[in-house]
Amino acid sequence: MATARAPQPHAPGPPEERRRSNFVAESWAELKKVEWPGQNQVIQGTIVVLVACLVVGTYLYVNDEIWKQVVSKFLLGQ
């Protein structure tokens, strides 16, 4: 026995357009909820990233120089 379904209300426009406008509206609502960082937080975050890059870059450079010597002397015999 088949059950009758109530007709679904249709929104105007093609489905892609409805999804797009719904996405934009929901995204805008979420962006309004964001607690944006202040200038001091941005400066501190930038400094932390730059220091981290400097530390990792130095570590990689030193490690590369050490392994270059190891490979040159022991593996290549030069």
C-alpha cells in the first residue's frame, strides 16, 4: 500500500542557484561569529611564525651541512 506524500514547497530558481545563495548566507553568518584577532595578537603570531621558521631553517641547514660531509667522506670516498 502506497502512502501519499505532501507536496514539497519549491524555492524559486534552479537548484544550483539555491544552494549557492544558501552557502553564501550561511558562510556570512559564520563569519559574523568569528572573534577576529587584534593588532597585538597578529603581531605576536607573526613573530612566533618568523622565529619558528628561523629555528627550523637553521636546524635544516646545519643538518644538511653535516650530512653533506658524511656522504662526501664515507659514502663517496672523496
